[in-house]
Amino acid sequence: KAGVTQTPRYLIKTRGQQVTLSCSPISGHRSVSWYQQTPGQGLQFLFEYFSETQRNKGNFPGRFSGRQFSNSRSEMNVSTLELGDSALYLCASSPQAGGFREQYFGPGTRLTVT
Amino acid sequence: AQKVTQAQTEISVVEKEDVTLDCVYETRDTTYYLFWYKQPPSGELVFLIRRNSFDEQNEISGRYSWNFQKSTSSFNFTITASQVVDSAVYFCALHGGATNKLIFGTGTLLAVQP
């Protein structure tokens, strides 16, 4: 089985712009979670989607949003980028909802905001 | 509140030495799960182990072993006869049913010198 794929792997954006990151889960997995990793804040949970519905959300401003498609692929959007949004964004897939007990992570998208 | 503390920011050992990575957690949940993940330089989080709060048995997997002690709220990870390939950042994480979120520690950077 192919693993979790994330595109693009690297991205450079300018402050004020918006960005969309994509995550394709393992085939058959219906849950996708997103995490932000920064040197200052560490790894933080952003949100989880299951069957196209957001089930859980971390403590991030409304500029961070996401969605999930019928094929379980998920996108994450960040609007009005700030320098502090520079981070590694990790996606994880799971077979079931709330599947933190069994998560498989992708390689991440490294976003740099200048 | 839930919290995971990895007090060791960086550890450097010489190949073949044994090394223990400490993890202390806080939670009010009676049912929870603890995890260890490895993050090599490529960025992808690799799942190592999951342990639920009702199972305090220690576990050994090859050169890896884990010591879970509820009395001290610790879930320590030992690598025996370390190898250069073990060099990575290791994260301890906690999932509690009440919050339904995965909380990560700040990670321990392990450098194994040849």
C-alpha cells in the first residue's frame, strides 16, 4: 500500500498570501488529521476530518481551515499568511474516526513565509 | 489539563551505548494512550509504540524497550546498543479520551556518533 502523500513538499510564500496544502491518505483510510510543527510551539494538532466532516479542532485562528473530499483526500488552507505560519505541516491518516491510536504520517510540507 | 514533558532536549551518545529517553505525562483521564514516535531528518513521523493506561507491562522490540509506570506518570524509552541510524528526534505523545486530541512532548534530539 502506498503511504500518506503530501504535496507540495516545499513552499515559499509571502506574508499576506494564502496557501493550500494537499494530503492523500492511505487507501481505505477515511480519517485525516493535520498538525503544525514549529521550533517554538512544537507539534500541535490543527484538525481532523472524517467522511468529509471536521470532527475535531485544535486552538488555531480561523485563518486555518480545511476540507475533505469524497475520496478522503484533504486540503488545508491558510489565509493571510503571517511569518509565524512558517512550519512543517504534517498530515496523518487513520482507518477510523478519532483514530489517534493508529495514525500514519506523511513526509510533511515545509512552508516558509517571507 | 494534559501535558507531556520531555526534559531532555538533546542527547549525544557513542554508537553501541545504551540510552534512555524520558517522558513524563499529566492527565486526569483514567483511560488514555501513550505513544512514541521517531522523526528522522526526512521529517516523517514514524510510529514506534502505543500503550494504553491499563497495560503497564513493559515491552521489548529488538533493541527498543519501554517502561511504563503509572505511579510516576512516566513512559520511558530505552535504546540498547545504539546505532547511527537511531539518530533522530523522538517524541512522546498522549491521547486522552476527554479531549480526544494527541498531545506531543517537545521531543528529544538523539545524536548517535560513530
